[in-house]
Amino acid sequence: MTFDPELESLAKSSRQKLVDEFTEKYANLRERMRRIPIDDANKIAERYSCPLQVAIMAYLMEMDGIISARKSISLMAQELSRRFAVGEEVPNLPGNVQEFVLIEGRWIGHIYGSFSRDLELKIRSLSNLEVALNNEDLTVEMALSIFDARNKLALGYIYPIFETWLHDHPKANSEDVLMAFGPAITKWNPNTLRGKLNFLKRKNLAFFRRLKVLLQNAEDSATVDYTINRISMLIKELEEPFSRMNLSALAHFVVHIIPRTVGRGDMSRASVVISPSTRGFKAEPDMNSPFDFLERDIRLARRRYEAERERYLKDRVGRVLRVLLHQEKTLEQATRISISEIIDRLKVEGVTIEETMSLYGQAISEESPIETFEDTVSFIVDFVFKHVYGG
């Protein structure tokens, strides 16, 4: 498609940023895969009945806190199934599977990592503009500003990334792109997203038709005429089935489905909410080490229902332990460090690290390795419930 100079510059910058990230991560992933404890990877491979190379990449994704090993394996299995269905099956040989997981692993890391985070930041300024959509006296200038902002996000940032993903995925179409990126963006599972696609498309079409009607009633100008023509073209493109939709229309559709921050309706837009200070007059601790994140997560978990709180904390504690194990700590050392940090950071009283580690040794001594890790996570979570939450 033809971009104007500003969009071409934005798209070029997005492509280059992606290339730089992948160049670094591709070499880094290959090296990191060699350093993963093979016994841990074999346990994951056995548990989920997947190739060892897939298990190693899933271990890395979970250890980096991107997504769980189970979800990583599911995503890679979906892509393997898609390739098989279109006649591009990955040969079941270690070298071929290794190359597949390196390519797919960097995409999973990007989509569920930096891409999703960047979209959350980029959508904020657009959300502020879209507040005007709720006003009955929406002006032509506001409508042009909203469309321009959407166009820059869709074509300057999302489009080139979609285009690169297609290049790396043989015989994929726009629907495949949407199902690769959509769940990460919306935080919905794939089945939920599929069930809502037609409804979301109708809402997107209604949005553009509203803008078009408003602009058609405006005074003639080159800018307005260009925008009306572009909106008319977009409406026609968005009416296509997702599998045949061109990437520029798909990028606009994705902009439309990115979750917007919803504020409280009873609050003034001028209000400033100050979070309670937890340390050093800051709203939260500095996010430099795994324990900074764990401290924050333990504090935030208080707000969750008990059953959900336990699942949430097990996930967070497990990530911290994996990071420490990757730093060549033993499981006992990792547990000691974790308990010690929790006691110090959360001002736990009436218990010592030695007493706690003695109880840990009694609880873990006769368990098998995989059960030991899971039981260690449960032990630390139980410690938090008892000594931090007072449960």
C-alpha cells in the first residue's frame, strides 16, 4: 500500500526497531537454550508430550515472566498444526524443530512482551482524543485528529509488524495474523476472540461510518476529501472476510479492539489520585530485581479473592524461583533467599529464616524433583498467607 512520507518514516522506524530486537534476541535465545537445565526441560517435555526443543523454549518464556510454559507450548503447537494444514509441515528432526522454535519463540516473546506493552502506552493518547466521541458536538477538527491518530498507530506501527510476521509464517493469511496477535492484545482466549469478531467488526464499521457522515457535512477541503476517500476505502476493506482482509484494514481493526482505560464516571478529569507510599515516598518499589516485583505482587494480591490469590501468588513465586535457578542457585538456596527477602521487605515478625528453613527441610526431604519445585512454591505461598496476611 502507498504511505504518505510521515507514515513511511514511522513504518520504517517500526521495522528497524523490530529487526534490532530480533537480531539481538535470536542470537541470545540460541545461547540461552543451550544453558537450560536439560533435566527440567525433559520434565516439561514429558508432562506436555512435546519435543524437547519446544519444552526448552517454553521454559525460557516462563522464566522470563512472559507467559506460562503451558501457554507457550500451546501457541507453538497451534502454529505447527497450521503449517501442517497448509502443506508446510516442520520435519520432526531436532535441527528443523530447533529453527522453528527460535523463530516462533522470538515472535511469542515480542507479541506477549514488548508489542503488547508498547500498544498499551500508545493507545493512551488516542484514548484521550476519543473522549470527544461521547460528545454530541463532535467537531470536524476532532474527527480529523482521531482518524489521523488511528492511522499513524495502524499504518505506522502495527502494519509493518504484521507484514513481517506474515513473511516468517508460510502461507499464512490475515486471519492467522489476527489470531496470533489478538489474544495478546485483548487478553481474551482465542475462542472468545473468534466469537466476538463479527460483532467487533460491525462496531468498527459503525465508527468509520459515523466519521464519514460528519466529514461529508463539512466544508470542502483537500484534507477532508482525502480523509473521506480513505474512510470509504477502509469501510469497503473491512467488509471483507478476515481471511481475505488486507493488512492495512486489519491494522485499523486491531486499533479498534485494543482495550481502552476506563476511568471512574464519578471522578473529575482534573482529579489526581495519589497511591499510598510503600517505601521511600514512592507508590511502589523500584522494579530492578525479581523481588521488587514479588514484593509488589504480594501487596497487590491482598485485593484478590482467596482462591484466585493463591493461584496468582504461585505463578509469581514460581517465576522468581526459576530466575534464581537459572542463576545457578540450588532450590534450597533460592528458597532461603526468597523467604529472607519476604521477611525483610514486608516486615514479618515472630519468625526467623532458620526456623522457616528447618520446616522447609522437613516438608521437602522425601519428595521427587518435580514435586519438590511445586511443593516449594506452595511452601512459600503458605508462608505468605500465614505470616504476611495473617491467615
